[in-house]
Amino acid sequence: MNDGAVHRVDAGALGVRPLRYYDFVMAAFVAILLLSNLIGAAKLSSLGGFTFGAGILFFPLGYVIGDVLTEVYGYARARRCVWAGFAAMLFMAVMSWVVVALPPAEGWTGQASYEAVFGSTWRIVFASLIAFWAGELANSFVLARMKLLTQGKHLWMRTIGSTIVGQGVDSLLFYPLAFYGNWTQTQVLTVMVTNWAMKVGWEALLTPVTYMVVNALKRREGLDVYDAGTNFTPFRTRL
């Protein structure tokens, strides 16, 4: 039974200790990732004359949860969640393609609308997958390394700093891969920079929420994982 005390644990020494909330955090991470891509990507919105994809409101929550995963459970378990999210996005893309490609029933008039919402091009799907994978892993790597360098101090610096890098990698990959050649260089650069700034700003505003969730999970799990000796390769799912 956890007595409420928080103990520093090196990631390699965590072993097979049962984690009470890890599965729930992973499920939330994957759910937000899928919904922000499926629902948010399908709509453009405008506030104050600024046009943006609606998914930008919720996609950064995936980075918040990624920060929580790395801070509380360590890089290896965060990496496992990233790979789970990658597989879920890939399956979602294949499923969407199959369902959209199925011939519509005679008399059904919703095919054009269905294709408009769920019929993303493979170029955009590929760009989204690569950008998510690289951005999330960069985010977790930077946070884990900064935690070691700061000895666990200044959580706000780690979450915002890792988001600047992670979202930067995500944006640098996604927008050129998805739209270069269809948009002008100026359009790609403008959207890339403005969306990156909005995502980082949104994450910074959510810093108090990150603190509350991280502190609550550490108390309930009774641990605070440090990635001393962790193998930071992105190409594995083992803990």
C-alpha cells in the first residue's frame, strides 16, 4: 500500500513494480491523439480574424500528457505510449481509407461529405505520422535529459523547453511534408511558425494543470522516476 511518500527511483530499477495509473494515462494519450487528428483536422475555424485548424485546441494536450508520462514514469514508458499512438494512428488511417473506398449504397447521398471529412490524402497521413512520432519522442527525450540536469527542479522549465523542441520538430516535419508544392514557401513558413507558437503558448498556459496532475500522480504512485542509465533509442518498445 502506498503511504503517500514520493521516492526517487532510477528507471532501470523500477522493474515490474505495479503502476496504478499508467494504463489510464496511456489510454488518455492515445484517445486525445486520435480525436484531435480525426475530428479537429476536419475543420478550419476563425477567431479574431485568425484562421486555424480546430485540432490545434486539443492536439497540444497530447504533449501535456507526454510530459506527464515522462516526468512521472520515465522516458521508456513514454516511448512505449508514443509507439502505441503511432500504431493507433496508422490503423485509423487504414480503416478510414477502407471505409471511404467502400462503394456507397444506392440512394445514399452522403458519400461526398464523408470523403471530405475522412478522406485525407496519404501524403498528409504520412506527414502526420512522421511528425507525431519524431516530435513526441524529441519532447520526451529533452524533458528526461533536463530532469537529470536540473535534479528534478524547475518542472515548468522542463515542460515548456521540451515542448518548444518537440513542437518545433513536429511542425518542421509536418507542414513541408504535407503541403510543400501545393502551398507557396511563404504560406508553409507562416503557418508552420504561427501554429508552432500557438501550440507552445497553449502548453505554457496549461503549466498549472501539468503541475497538479504530475504531483498527484507522483503521490499516488509513490515514485519519481529519473532516467539515469536509460537507453534513449527511439527504435524500441521494450521497457
